[in-house]
Amino acid sequence: MSLQTHLVELERRHQALKKEIDQVQHHPRYDDSKLHELKRKKLQLKDEINKLRQGVSLH
């Protein structure tokens, strides 16, 4: 898998988590622990995307 393809996949997963977080937050009785876990995963993806982008711009 090329770096660009990997970045696109990570961005797709990040967007999917964003949508899932929005859905959980708008549910009348959302689970705080689930919401926290989703936000943690989203942040991890964002960090990985940023690291890869910084690595690309250095070359």
C-alpha cells in the first residue's frame, strides 16, 4: 500500500469515527465510556495522519 493510499484510508476512518461520535452524542442516553473510547481512537488517527504528513513534507 502506498503512503498516499494509507493516508486516504486513515482519513476515511477518521471521518467515520467523527460521524459515529456525532451519532452517539445525539442519542438520548449515550454511553460516556463509549464516547470517550471513540474520541481517543479519533485522536490517535489524527496523530498518525499528522505524523505521516510531516514525514512526507520532510522529504
